[in-house]
Amino acid sequence: MTEKLIAIVPAAGIGKRASRHDGDVPKQYRQLRGVPVLRLAVQALLADPRVTQVRVAVAAGDVWAAEALAGLPRVACRACGGAERADTVANALADAAAHAGLGERDWVLVHDAARPGLPAPVLAGLIDACLADEVGGLLALPAADTVKQGRERVARTLPREEIWLAQTPQMFRAGLLGQALAQARAQGRLVTDEASAMEMMGHAPLLVRGSPRNAKLTWREDFEWMENWG
């Protein structure tokens, strides 16, 4: 491949939903089988040699990242975190363009800091699929259960054959992703993943089958079952 492939891990959040009590370290720095979650997520990305570099975007004043990532090759920790995930990714894109030579046609993989179980073959499959596409795509899982829409009561049942549960990494051309995030911000639209921003620009990202092992650690109990996943 002639273009760069740089991974961005937005790790500026504090993960309130996974906190056990006030004063907890952010969930990406909690230990899973004796290793910080963030380190496991970054190691999963480093498993593919096509990833030129992993750039971890943390909040200003972060005091945990350096220790969590110590000794890992091809990793840069950058204090460019923003107020929201999309802001952090946009800042990391600009930082990579300024300091790592990231070009508009280069590829960017964005991966959640709290997804430590990404299997190497799944990552490789996403990269293979996206390199053959002009836009890019994301890992996702088809819904296995019947899906209901509503709040306190069911409003309707959705056809599960058309429902996918988004995961990360999500892989897009750097220039297109930067434009999409900038447009969403200008329009005051909050996006919770990169694919959403791309969709708002009229693009249709590829859906590449992910893995249950690539689940996101969101709630306190998630750490318990991930700890015991053998």
C-alpha cells in the first residue's frame, strides 16, 4: 500500500458509566487481567504491521497515559483531547497532519480506548475491505435479538435483518473524515461515531462483520465478564 495507515485512539473521556465511585481513574486506565484497558486496545491495533503508527489522544493534564503505554512501539501520546469524542478525533486528525505527515488520501483507523478485545483477524479483514474502497467502513455485528423501538413502551418492532450494532475500528480517508466532522460541528449535530459523520455527508460506509470479543466496556459489570472471558 502506498498511503499511510494511522490509528487514532480517542482517550480523553472519563467513562462515568463505568465508574464505581467518584475519584475512579477513567475506565481506559482501569486494569483488566493486570493490564490497563488502553494498553490492550493499542496492542490490538499494533498487531497489524500495516498500521504505521497509533496516536492516542488524551486530555490535557492526563497523568495516566504515559505509564499505561510505556514501552510500546509505533505509539505517540498527544494531549489534544476535546470536549466530545468527535472533537478529540478532529483534533487528532489535525495534529497528525501537522506532526506525522498525514495526508488527505491517507487512511485513518479510529478505535475506542475501551475495546480491548479486538481480534487480529477481524482487524485485518476491516483493513483489507477498506483499502479496496474509496470511502471506507466500520466493524459491526448483525443484531441477533428482536429489536424494539420506544421509550417506556414499544413504539414498533424493527426488522433485525437491517440492524447492525456499530463497533470500532472505523476506517476512512483522512480528508473525507475531517470534512465530515467539520460539517457536523458546523451544523451543531452531535455524532457518536465517525460513520455517522460520513453518513451525514451522503457517504455509505462499508459494514464489515466484527466480533463479540470486540465489545466496548461501558458499564461496571462489563469489566467482570470481560475479566472472565477466557
